[in-house]
Amino acid sequence: MKNFAKLLLLVFGCEFVGLIATPVTITSIPTWYVHLNKPFFSPPNFIFGPVWTILYCLMGVSLYLVLQKGMEKKTVQTAVYFFVTQLFFNFLWSLIFFGLHQPLFALVDIIAMLMTIILAMLNFKKLSQTAFYLLVPYLLWVSFATLLNASVVLLNP
């Protein structure tokens, strides 16, 4: 039961990161984002919420599996460092893109996020193959989001 509580805490912690940026995002969609030129492959807005909810859940489970290896291990500490760093860039992205209306700076942030996701995944793989694979959808989605972000930059000079 103690492990289940830890799992829930980590999943809810990751979900919380997305949740605290939501007010900035939601208020910017009808007032600013709607007026941007977006690429033809931009998904409808209603897709983003469910996708991110699933991804944050997978992230929390992945982190849980790594932490099960013992935080006293240097390999776990390194993996967690990169995970927390990418989560920080994740949080900042919404604030920069939607809050500050700065797609170019958000692009810089999301590239840093991608790099730290990859570093987290490489470190997770040393500790748990399952934890690594749980982050694959996240990496794919953020790669797609990077393409969207870059397209917004190019289409809105």
C-alpha cells in the first residue's frame, strides 16, 4: 500500500505540473493563440488536454519505477535530475508560449526540453526498460510539439 501511495503521489505530482500552467494556456487560446497562423497538421485544441493527461500519468509511473531502484544510487540520482530538469522546461514552455506570447523563446525552451527528455530516458533505460519505454510517447509528442512550435515561429514573423 505504501508503494501504491508513492506511485499515486508521483503521478499526481506530474499531473500537477501540467495543471498549474493550465490557466495561462486556457486564457490565451481564445484571445491570442486562435489568431496565430498554424500549420495544416496542427491538431484541434481539444486533443491537447487528454494527450497531456495521459503523458503526465506515464511520466509519473516511469519516475516511480526508477525511484524503486533506490535514491541512494548515483545512477538514480542522475536519472531523476534529468527528469526533474525536463519537467521544469515542460512547465516553463506553457508560460513562455501562452503566457508571454513568445513562440521563439518557447522554441528554445522546447529544444532544451527535448534534450533533457532524451538524457532522462537514456538514464532511465540503465535502471528500468519499462520506465524508458513509458517515456517514448512523451518524446514523440514533444518532438511533434517542437515541429508545431517551429512552424508557428515561421508562419508568424
